[in-house]
Amino acid sequence: MTADMYREYILQHYRSPRNYGRLENPDIVHEDDNPLCGDQVHIEVALDDQDRVADIRFQGKGCAISQASTSILTDKVKGKTLEEIKALTKDDVFQWLRIPISPMRVKCAVLGLMVLQAGIHHYEARRGR
Amino acid sequence: MRGMPVDIEAVRRDFPILARQVHGKRLVYLDNAATTQKPAAVIEALDRYYRNYNANVHRSVHKLAEEATLAYESARQEVARFLNAARPEEVVFTSGTTEALNLVAYAWGRANVRAGDAIVYTDIEHHSNLVPWQLLAEAVGAEIRVVEVDPEAGLDLDRLEAVLDERVRLVTLPHISNVLGLELPVAEVARRAHQVGAVVVVDAAQSAPQQPIDVQALGCDFLALSGHKLYGPTGIGVLWGRYELLAAMPPFLGGGEMIRRVGLTRSTFADPPARFEAGTPKIAGAIGLGAAVEYLEGLGMDRVAAHDRALAAQAHEALLEVPGVTVYGPPPDRRAGLVAFSLDDIHAHDLASLVDTEGVAIRAGHHCCMPLHDRLGVPATARASFAVYNGPDDIEALVRAVHAARKVFNR
């Protein structure tokens, strides 16, 4: 049932997202949108000297699913290495969300992860890896 | 009978899909501007063709081919009558509105629009009536002029006049906006465009299912529509064009069916409509569309128009009663059969997903009108669109579902 997509903790993340805002000196900055829905996500990441996520912030607008899943994502990736984040898949996102994502809404649910992974690729390309 | 309203219960019995349930609830299908459901008459016409006389048309001389050809060409006559075309040869079967518009942009456009010429369209076009002209303008070096349409008041003809001059070769517009439910004054636009010698192309994807279309009264030069939005099958559509224009146009796609004589280095081409129907045509699709048109004529397009508009007006008013709802487009009394709306800052996709749990199918998104949504200042809207089988009970279900969605978001 679709209503299950809108459980209270999802709506909590949507109304009061975690790690919302910008960073002082981010190492990774990336944003993208889902043109089909108009969902937008902007992510900034500060890394420690081991290339682990020291801090992360996001801003965005869009549907509850895209914004809540990005909020949850930012919590989950703190302390993770870039390699670990690059290995994440949409199934990881679905597990964190703990709600049935209807096929038409998958793009909303994984937007945050796509933006973060694209940001990492740009960052690594810049650093010549 | 004219004057009598549509008998909703009888019509519903004609649409087998309405018997099914969605999430355990009665299906309330309000996504008709995307595609309509199909009456049994259409489904049975397809079934009859495939079971009894499936054959390729025009070429073979056997019995099945004769029956298939007759049915295919009868469908063309049905559609010609439906549009009040001067002759059936003005009806070209395409895969849909998109292909019909591209056919004009490629075949007519590349032969008639040159560097320095201008193309005029509105800022409320569906992407299918934007992109083909953008590609044409880029290919030949033509200029694009955009006429702004007020979402509520409609098209101000003075704004159109302001961009019309001798350089304008083509003016195109939607008959009814698929987002705003706004009807544009096609006949007036055509009269003014013709004064500067421009050709007028009408996107009738939304109007053809909703109201009688008379291409001669509209005075346009080309008109495009989709079969699947007109209670017919997917994969079939129509380009209607004035015969002299079609006859003077080079082909679009090359292949079988569209030729007169083929040599190894050059060929001559058939007369319209065959010139524009390369390859084996959409035989079943055309037969299904013919059945759809016949079904609609049985109901009477005047009654269909009155029915769809009454429901849209009622839905508009009922939705405005819900706190936080904004409705886009003209007032109820000037509204065609659809209503786009938003609810507070709740994203349209969230709204559509929640409404779906109540068995109510609506559309959410930019409805292939990104420029218009930029103008409205929202990334997406929800849209309820009406058809002959919808009734006041469907509007009640929609409004109930929107209220329920508000609760989920604590609004």
C-alpha cells in the first residue's frame, strides 16, 4: 500500500531534515535534480585526512520521499570512506527507508545517493584519481 | 439524443476496466488527459481484426487483404467525418500527436521555412509542440517567437498581433492546454495568421476527446491528435492537413506504401495520404480508432463536451473548498475538462501517491510542460482530467482523498 510510504518517521525527516544547510569549507559540492518530478538535492561534504566523511549537509526541495531519503542518507554516511559510499546501492537506501517504494517512486528515493556518488566522482576526477 | 445528459451508468458498462478495483477500492480514473480507457466497442474491433481478417493492406489481392483494406480506409472516412474534413485523403494516420507534429515540422517545415523566417508558438505548449519546432528552427536558422498566454484570462490576440509579420511562416498552438484546461481561440488565431501568409498548426490532443472538432470552421491548416486520448488504442494518431498543402509536401519517412515508382537511384511518390504512411500502416490502431470515433458519435460530441466541462467546473469548485488548494487556469465557467492544482507545499507526487491509496488515479508532474510550470512557479502540479465515464461520485472520491492526504501531512 502506498500509504505505507508516508510513515511518521519519513514525514519527520521531511519536515525536520537532519544535516540541513551548508558547510564552511566543503571538499565535495554537488547538486542535481530529477527533471521528471522537479526534485532537487544539493549536497556538501567535508572529509577528514583519511577520506572519511567528517561532516555532511544538504539542501533540497521536492517530494517527501526524495527529501526524507536524503536526510536519512546524510546520517548513514557519516564516518564512511568514499569507497564505502561508492559501493552503496539503491537496495541500501530501501533498507534504511524501511518502506515499500513503488516502482514509480524509485527515482525519488535514490536521488540523494545519486547526487552524493556523482559528487564523489567529480571530486576524484579533479584530484586525478 | 441532443440536450440529454450523458447516461453515466450506461456509459460505465461500456468500459470493462471500470469493473476492477485498485487497492481494494473502486477505480476512480481521473487521468484521462494522459490516456482514456477503452470502450468494449474498441477492444472488440481490435479483437475482430486479429481473429478474423488480419492481413496487410493495399498490396495483396486476397480476400483477407480486401477486408483489412476496406476496414482501414473506412476508419479514415470515419475520422474525416469526425473532424469535418473536406475529404478523407486529408487524414494521415500517424503513431500519435507527436509524430503528426514532427511530420509537419520535417516535411512541410524543411521545405518551407528558411533562414530568417519566424515560427510562432505559445508558452503553454506541450513539449511535443515545442521540441519539433526548436529542432526545425535550429536546422534552418529560423527565429522563434513566443506568445505569452495568461493562465487565467487566456490568449490576448493583441500579443499575437505584436509578433506577426511577413516573416512568420508558421503559427502553432494547443486547442486546449493540457495543464490549464484553457481553450485558445483557434479560429481567430488562424484568421490573423493567414493575413500574414502563415500556416496554422493546431495541437488537438486534448480538444479532440472533449468537444466537436470542425477543421473547416477552425480554419487551420494542420491539426494533430492522438487515438489513445480519444478512447482508441495506443500507437495511432492523426495528422489532418489541407489537401493542397499535403499534396505540395515532400515525403517524411521513405519506404513501401508511399511510392508511385521506385528506381535504383530515384523514386516518385504517391499522393496523400499514402505519401506520408510509409511501411505497413497501423492497421489495427486505425480500425480501433475508427471504432472509438463511432462510439463517441453515438454519444454525441456536444453532450461529451457538456459532460466533461460540467465535471471540471464542479471539481474546480469542490477543490477550492479544501484549505490550502490552489487551482491553475481559467475560472470554472470557462474551463475545459481538466483541473490542475496544488495543495500547500506538498509535492504533487506525494499528493498523487496518497490519493492513489484511495483508488483515485490522477497525474502529477510537469505534464510535459516545463516552461509553463516555470511560469506558474511550481515544479509540478496534480491534475484531474475527466471523461465520459466520470461522474460526481468520482469528484467526491477525489476531494475525500485530497482531504485524507492533507491529514497525513498534518495540514
